[in-house]
Amino acid sequence: MATATKDIPTATGQGSEAASPEERLWAALDAEGYDSAVYGSELLRSMYEGELAIAQRMMLAHDVLVEVGVGTGKFAGPLSGNGYPVIGVDISPTLLEVAKRRYPELLLIEGDGRRLSEILDPLPAANGRRLVACVLNSIGVVDAVIREALVREMIRSSAGGSFLLAVFSAEHFHRGIAEFYGRSPQLCGPVRDGDADHIRHELRTTSSYFSHWFTVAEIDDLLRAAGVRSYSVERCGVGLFFSGPIPKGA
């Protein structure tokens, strides 16, 4: 079982990408406020439970789990006691410190998911069939350019294994505003009139918090741009779950 080092390593060469306002916000985010908002939400609970169940099922055919955007470890941590290495990558040192305290068995790395292959390839623990996951709408809190690069790198790093991508469904965006963001100022700041775009299914607040909720067609476009032609789609609560195998050499 791979274990975390005393200090969380920072992947080398990660400083060349300019940080967006959203990335700077997440890097400085209060971990306790994040957890209380996200994992205390009734609206998100069934999605969280659903993505855990899917990952547990998929891991039966894989050797290592990699989570991009591991945060405080609430997804990767519960999956780490099953005899295979679990690796978590995140840009936020604050969130990673919480994950390290809660789940010392995780191998945690501070780094940019757009450089995931560079992070994973030197690691002995990352050898074998990888399940590369990005869950709970982590790709929805960055802009479209970063999102496309992140999905492309996830698929590249999944070659010979599989991917799991979990996002918020656009059809539930109105519920997200009323039942989640409107009740979570510790995460996104106060939600004011005009912050939510119900046509684009996006929220942008004065605190620089941003979130996009997705249609199936949008994720299909992202996956096709990354070379994926075949995948499965499942639904649970407000979540959409996309998964599938990636051939070697993809």
C-alpha cells in the first residue's frame, strides 16, 4: 500500500501554467468551510454516494486509483483500504493538508492535473491499470480552456485502464442555486441576483467562485475532443457519471 510522505510533495515543473482567478480561489479555500458546504448538503449526498459505488465497482478491474482534484480526500479516502494504491492530486495545499491528516494512507501530490502524466509516470505506485477519476463536478469550477486540457490529460493518463468523470447535471441547476449555493456562503460567498446564468447553467459570484453544470452533449464534446468514442453514462441525484475503458496508446 502506498503511503503519504510526512510532507506533501509538489510536482516539479508545475509553475509554468498561469493560475486563473478560480484556481487561486481554490488554492486558498478554507477546508472546513468547503467540507461543511459540500458534504453537508442533502442535495449532493446521493451523487457522492453514487460516485463512490461506481468507483468501487470499477476498481475490481484495476490496480491503482488516481483522483484529480482530491480536495480533502472524501472520495479517495474511503476507497483506500481495499489493498490497492490510491493517489490524489490537487492544486490546493490547504485542502491536501486536511486530506493528509484524515487519510495518511493516501499518496498525495500538490500539482496541476493538466500535467497528470508527468506527475504519475515516475511513480512506482502508479504502475498498472489506472482508474483515473475526477468527481463531484471538479471540472466545472475551472474555465473551458483548462477544462478541456484537464479532460484530455485524464484520458491520456488512463491509457490501458479506465476513466470516471462525475459532473453536476444542467437539468438540476435551478435546484443547485436554491438548495446548495444559496445555503453555502462559506463556499461561494453570497449569491446575488444576476450571479446565476440559467441559460448557460453557470454561477459566478463576487468572491470569484465559478461553477458550470453540464449537459450530456457538453461532456460528449469534451470526451470526443480527447479521443474517446465509447463510454457509459449513469445518473444519480444531481449527478451525471461518465466512464469507460481507454485502450493502450490512446
